[in-house]
Amino acid sequence: HYGPAIPRMKAFVINLSVGYANMCNYVIAPSKSFARILKLRGVKVPIEVVPTAVDIEKFQNGNGQQFRTAMNIPPNAFTIGHTGRLEPEKNMDFLIKAVAMFLHKNSNAHFLLVGYGTLEKQLKEIFYFEGLSDRVHFVGKLTGQSLIDAYHAMDTFVFASKTETQGIALAEAMAAGIPVIALDATGASDVVENGINGYLVKSEDIESFAAACCQISQLPKEVIDDFKIAARNTAEDFNIQNFTIKINSIYERMFEIKNTVFTRDESVWRNAVEQI
């Protein structure tokens, strides 16, 4: 997404990153979908998929009701939430419009938005003109236990970014037992199993995304409980122990490489300079 108005800048960034990757013995990618993108772009060296670790246990225990009380969210309100930077590359304009449509369809629903960024004022104005400000809660940046409590205050986590290499927030939400609704894009498609731990929306269509929110809000409690269990099980794939084992395995293989001669390769930077 670098320099969308300058096609040559996009090609420059891709070629430079691919060139550096091909100077390595191994490349570590945080998701299968991103590994596929690297291969399509021309990375020839072996690529190992190792998702970035999340402290799963830390996110399992939170006080969602206390957080709701502090934010004036009714205890029985169906609350969808999102955490992350409020920036254009996160596809926030699409997400907010889909959420607004859902809130209009469900008078018992609230939206909890954790994060900050350059779009905050614009997003607040959208909800104001939609007449939804009283059911939308901007809480700014949160860390530590406050962030964990915010996840536990949600019934569903929504995510519309199309530029993620992994999507750490998805793993954090699932560690808290929160089902996810996301666009079927890089990063999210590796985590969300449609109809199992949430919903993957295939097309970038506001009505389809809002419909998925409506669908999950109407599920019986026993089905929601199954979604929550599946979400926690998915989060286990991101635990620190698995990450450490996989990374150590890669490093051990590197140490076993014999008679490797490392030479300084100037061609990547020379080609980049020529492109500039």
C-alpha cells in the first residue's frame, strides 16, 4: 500500500524487499497467506511460517462487565468491538460504515472501539450524523489489564484490514474467547474459520459484513459458546511455547549448514538505486 498514486514506488518497495529476502538462507513469515505473497513476488529461498507469539494466558482472564459499567454499556447489550490504529490502511472507513448499518438494524447493539489515529475525528462524525453516538464508545489507546478487560467486554470482534501479515489483534481476541468477523484477506484467512470461530466475509461489501454481524448476534447461546471454545483453541496456535520451539528449530538448522560462504551482494541496492 505504499504510494498508491505512484505505481513505480510500489514496484520499488516490492523489488527491494524481495531482493533482501533472497540474500538470506531462510525467511520467516508470520502467516501462510503472507508466505504465498512472498513466493508470488519472487522470493526463492526457503520460507518458514512462524506466527508471532501472543501471551495467551494473559488474555484469558478479564473483567468485561466492569469495563462495560465504566463505559456505560448495558450488561445485556450485544457489543461488537475493534482494537487497532485508526488509519486508512486499516480499512476503517469500510468497517465503520458496516458497523453503522448493523447498529441501525439492532437497537440493542453497541460498538466498542479501542485505539487512536488520524481518522478518529472523522469516524466520530460519521456516527454522529448517523445518530448513533450514544451507542458507540471510543476509549483511545489501552494497554495491560485495561486492554484485556476491553476484549472481555465484547461479544464479537470485527476486523476489516486487508494489509495484515498476521493480525495480532485477532489472536488476542480469540485468546479472550471472542469470535471474529473479518474480511477474507491476508492474515485474517489464516486465523478465522468460517462458521467455526467466527465468520469470513468473502466480498468487501458493507451489506454482507453487516449481515454477518446480524447473523452472529442472533445465534443461540449454545452455538456462541461453541464459537468461543473454538476461538480459544485457535489462539493456542499462537502461544509462546510453540513460537519458541519453531524458532529454535530454524536456528538449529542454520547452525548445521556447513561450508557456507557468505559474500557481500551489492546488486539489490544497485538495482534499487537504478529504479529510483
